[in-house]
Amino acid sequence: MSTATNTPGLVVLAVDDEQAGIDELVTLLNGNRHVRRVLGASNANEALLVMAGDDQELAARKEAGMPVVDAVFADLDMPGLTGMELAKVLAGFKPAPVLVFVTAHSHEAVAAFDLGAVDYILKPAKQPRMDKAIERVLDKISQSAGGAAAAVPEQRDDEVIPVELAGTTKLVSRAAVRWVEAQGDYARLYTTDGSHLVRIPLAQLEERWEKAGFVRIHRSYLVPLSLITELRMGGSGYSVVIGHEEKVLPVSRRHTRELKDKLVRGGGS
């Protein structure tokens, strides 16, 4: 049994109530070189039965303290338990499999990421999009295996934020964010290709992104420490310059000392 748990490659579970959907998922998953085995289920209840069944390899993984499967790729709209409800059940597994949603609907992307999904694929999916999702699954598994070390900014830990644009969900990489501005209960992400309004308070992003090197410089601004190229003193107080855009942002008095300390420790200028 231990041999099965040490075999390289991902063991994944595809869940979709439509045969065409499950066939497409299995094909795309098998098309990725990192995937070794794909199991299928036609609904959430069947998925839980598969994970709790008498499959020798899955039982060996559980006995070894591994996730029963490495990842679950699930549709959202299914009879019985929905994909969201399945996600809540999976969150109680110790250790839990990585979750990816594959769906024809974009409107629940924000809720999906709140449940811990690492990706949200819109149907019809193509192989390059599935390959990108699997990369995120591998990153998540690597972070979990690395424990506290996975939180160090130099590790591959690139969260994505779902942004709604005219009925389309775009995934914005945290690595692309140059600075963030508070706008009430929302936050505006300024990236290399424009800005995006997300329904996340700045304080929440500050907490989530602190270990990734983002620092609060003002009640209205959050910036990545690594992109600060200058700290300026002017008549109205301090300000910082961000990256090659040379964007100048104010630094409030209450955040000045902490920012200086972090710049010194981080080798910033």
C-alpha cells in the first residue's frame, strides 16, 4: 500500500453531473503530464462515496496521512449537494484536497475563492487553461508541504483575485498589482494593464497579503514593499515612489516609522 502513496503524479477527482462535462474534464486532466490518475463522479454525493470507498490506493493515501485525492475539479450546478456545498464538506477533511471549480457560470467566482478554491475555470475549458489550473494546484500542494516556509514572499505563492468585468470574470494575479487604493468597502487594484475594483476591504487585503510583502502606508493605500524605489520627505510629509511608473503615494504619519523599519530590514531604498 505504501508504494501507491509514493508514486509520483497527481490523483484527482472530476465531478460533473453531465456526461459531456465529465468526459471533457477527464480528457483535459489526462492531457496534463502532472496528472497520473483521474477518478470520476456524477454528483457531489457520489464524489464523497468515491473518496470514502474501498479503493486500495485511496485507502493507502488516507492511512499515510495524505489527502484522499490531491485535487477535486467540480462543477457548481449539480443535483443534490451543489459544488459550493461539496466545497464546504471538503474543507473539513484533514488534510483537505485542493479545490478547483469548472463551470459555465461566472457569477459565483468571488464566493468560490472565499471557500478556498485555487482556480475557477469557465466552460468550455481548453488544455492551456486546465494546465494553468494544475500549476496552481501544484503550488498549493507545495505551500502546504512547506508549512511556514511557504509564506515567504520568495516562494511561489501567487494568489489570484477574481474581478467581474461586464459579466466576465477575470483573474488578476497578485504579482501584477502595483498598489491598492481603498474605496469604501471596496478596493481598487492598480496593475500593469489598468485598474480593477474588487469587493474586498483594504484592511482584509492588508491582512491576507502581509506575508507576501505588501505594507500599509496610509489609510487609503497598500503597496508591495519590493516596488518602493524612493521614500521622499516633503513639506506635507513623506511619500513613496512606486516602480517604473514613478507613481507617488502619500505616507501617513502613523505609518512612517513602521515603513522605514521595513525598508531598512528589507533592503529597500
